[in-house]
Amino acid sequence: MLSGKTIIVGVSSSIAAYKACEVVSRLKKLGADVWVAMTKEAGNLIAPLTFRTLSGNPVITDLFAPELNSLPVPHISLTKKAHLIIISPCTANIIAKLAQGLADDPLTTMVLASEAPKLIAPAMNPAMWRNPLVVENTAKLKRLGFQLIGPESGCLACGDSDIGRMSEPDDIISRAVGLLGGAQDLKGRHVLVTAGGTKEAIDPVRFISNRSSGRMGYALARAARERGADVTLISASGYLPDPLDIKAIKVESAAGMLEAVLDFYNNAQAVIMAAAVADFRPKHPKRSKIKKVERRKLKVEHRIELEPTEDILKAIAQQKGRNSRLLVGFALETEELIRNAKKKLEEKDLDLIVANDQTTLDGEAIKFSLISRDGRIDEYPLQSKDRAAHVILDRVAAAV
Ligand code: CTP
């Protein structure tokens, strides 16, 4: 996605600097050439070696360091080839220096010398963020064309729960990809994605579910958004934060997911069912907590009767307007992966199915095959779910 792009990541001294590791690693995985410039104080929080290892390039902590000798005038040669500068985290001090045009450390020097777009992700204490000086400096940067992301509200290192948290790396990456003008081949398209494992209630405190984390669905939603699509994300995942610009519609059970999909699928040109939907649910969920029973000091067995849930993909495949909509399913198999996935593609009347085995459940990476209606099968090696999402969307974009 980002191959051929050079990105400078500036890291200043906020405790959120640890999240910059994730930003650098994700940019690198997306194919970018990443250079990290750190302030001296940031080096007290994260060792430059960490960024050097993650980026594969020398880390700029001193513009005259011998290891930058291969670059004639580092702050000029690097900034000339940079397509984007991201400052994450960006402290109140760096905001102030940038607003004044100061260049007294490698980071601010490079920003001042660069004509590339700049994205800053502030992180600081809420009182600092609300300080009129910071407000004014930030407004000035915005006026001058700096892009801002965050800060968000939440739990802060200082113990407060308020505004000041640096945005999540996923959201910073999405914004960066957008700024770099990644393929907008889904612009004007509406993509519906489902994610996570449904929960089927046994009683008010217990449920049946599966190991799906929802990460693949969230990666697809994010990637579709990056490519310009309007995205509806229907999620049974309990803990993943909403991707940037997408408000996930939260559901619990297979029945809840079916209802939400039927409510929203009408305008979608593509429906991607990445959710691990339960095939069975307790037939008689109890209204109060089931208690264990003992008779004559022996524990009594408890049986839960299960009934099948409705197949969501089959339900939409049978709806009117089927042909104006691309249906993508996932097949998670423990044996005979390709044969079983092909069978699902036919039985559910899908256009494309993503076949993967159980090793990718709940993980960060996925090894998968794509099988299409015409029988074409393409195999893909283990890769991040973000990258896989774009591979899948390449096929979606070509068809909608
Ligand atoms: N799916 C669905 N509705 C269900 C069950 C599954 O829409 N009630 C979708 C899943 O989101 C996935 C595809 O169907 O895209 C295949 O799901 P999977 O669980 O692998 O297969 P099942 O159809 O449930 O069949 P089996 O469990 O027998 O393998």
C-alpha cells in the first residue's frame, strides 16, 4: 500500500512514545521507507535502537551523527524525499516550537525544512491541552496546513481520565494513508463488513461464543475506509476500538447480527461477512442465573439444548437485488480447507470466499486463499491482517 513512500516519524517526549513503535512498525509493514527523528528527551522514554530495529533505518537524534554520513545534508536530503511527516506523539513544547518556526532540535529542523504534508498527533495532560497558549499554537498550525489527529479522551498516564491521549496507531495509519492519496478505488461505494464472534446467551451471565477477535473484520473496515468507501461495520467484538470515521454498530448474538445486516445491507455494493457467527444457540436461555444442583452430595449434570441459528449470508443471497451486490464470505476450516471452502461458496451463493485455518483465529496475521465463483484459487502467505484486508479489497474493488 505504501511502497515507494518515504515517511518521517517524529517522536517527542510523551509517555505515548511507546505507541509510536506501533506506528513505525505498521507503516513499515505497509511498505513505506520509514525514518524516525527523535528529540533527546524522547530517547529517555524509548531507546533509539527500538526504532532503528523497527524501521530498518538509522534513527535521527543528532543531525551530525556519523551514522548519517551517507546522507549529504540529512535534514535536507531526507526531508526532500519525504512524502509525509508524522509527529506522534507531539508534545505541547513541540507544538509551540513549530508554531514559532523554531528549529533547535533534529525533529523541528526537519519539519521546518520540509514541504511534505505534516500530521501531528498531540499527547499531553488535559490542563496543558486546554491552556490558551496551546490552543492558540494548535490553531495556528491548523491554519498553516498542519493536519491534526486527536487527542482522544480516556485514561491518561497522569491518572486523569480526560482529553489528552494520543490517537490510536490504527487511526494514525488510516489518516496517513488517506493523506498519501492511497488508491481511492472504493470511493462512492458502500461496503458492509461484519466482525467478531457472536455470543449466544445461556443465562444472563453466561454465553456460548468462539475465539474470533474481530481483528480481520476491523482491518477490512479500516482498509475500505482508506480506499474511500462508506463503511458500515457491524461488530460482535466486545473490546476493539472503533476505527477512525466509523461508528461500529454493536451486536451480540447471531439473531442481532442478522437484524442489523438486514437493516443496513440494502445500500451496500459489497457485503463482507468476516464475523464468526454461531451456528447454534441455547434453545431456552434462562432469565436468571443457572445454579448448580446437588442431590445427595452428587453434582447433577446440566444439559443445554441447542437450536440452529439463521445463516446470514444465505439470507442475503436470497434477497431481491442479489446480483447488484458482491457477497464475500470467510471459511474457517480445521480440515480439507479448499474443498470445504468451495462447498460453502456454492451453498451460500457467494462471489468470493476467504479460506483460512484455525491458526489465524485471534492472531495478528493470516495465511489464506481466495476462491472465486469461477473456480479461480489464489494462495497468499502469512501476512498482517491489514495487508490481507487490502488484498481482499483489491478483488472487491475490481468487481463493484
Ligand atoms: N455465516 C453466516 N451465518 C451463520 C454462520 C456463518 O452468515 N449463521 C457466514 C460467516 O460469517 C462466514 C461464512 O458464513 O462468512 C462461513 O462461516 P463458517 O462458520 O466457516 O461456516 P458455517 O456456514 O457456519 O459452516 P460450518 O460451521 O459447518 O463449517
